[in-house]
Amino acid sequence: MPKKSDKKIIFERVKDMPPLAVSLYTMDYNKTGSWRNVRPVINYDKCINCMICWKFCPEPAIDAEKFEEDGKEKYRPAINYEYCKGCGICWTECPVEGAIYTEEEAE
């Protein structure tokens, strides 16, 4: 079994790092929405805008969209279906029952 080295590997610049250790792009080009068979839907009447769904989403599929309520600018989650795989993490982690529910994906 190999031993973990005590030697720290430090790179002075990003350009000095190995090619696979640095991502040159964001996930914005990796649209994976065609993979899902169920889609999450946010019920804004129940949503408390805690953004836990955004925090746990493994893809860039949940955005924070601005909206106005009582003259104040606030944010709420909005699902971008081009990136959502329907993995279920958002509705599993949501603390409010029924705030995020699923629908069968139309073919």
C-alpha cells in the first residue's frame, strides 16, 4: 500500500499546474438536461427561499432569480432545465414538504 507523502506540492502559478488539474471552462457548456426522466418543479407558494436546493445541486441547474415582494428586492431559486438531470437532490434536501415536487418528463 503506498504511503501518503508528507511533501506538499505547491504551484506558484496556475500555468505551472498539470493540464488536468485546471479546468479551462465552466460547466455552462455541459448541458445535460436531456438525461432526466423526471423534472423538479418549485411551488413558490410553499418555497421559503432558503436556497438549500441551490447549495446541494451538483450541476449549475439552480439559479438565484431576483423578484420583488412588498417593494423589496429578494431572491428565489429557479431551475434551469438545460442543466438539470433530475437527480432528486434538490427535492430530497428541501426542508419544506412539497415546495419542490416532481413531474414526469414529457417525451
